Amino acid sequence: MSITRTRASALALARAGLLLAAPVAAFFNMTSRLASASDMRPNVEYHAHAR
């Protein structure tokens, strides 16, 4: 879901909040792309523990 500046303002997010959230979103996007590009897969043993 994409959030626009207008919608963020409607949600009462201050400009400072947007500036704090933007790098987090960018980092998540970058790591997802790197994982996809390098064909990373989840650790099967870890996920088998059913935590």
C-alpha cells in the first residue's frame, strides 16, 4: 500500500515523522531486492521449530 504525502497529512503524520519513516522503508526495499537478486531462501531448520 502506497501512502501519499496528502494522505499522511490526513493521518496527522508530521513532516519529521515522514523523514524518519522514509529511510526505514527504503532499507526494507533494498534488503528485499538483495534477497531476491541473490535467491536467498528462509532457513528451513529455524522455521521448523514452529515458534
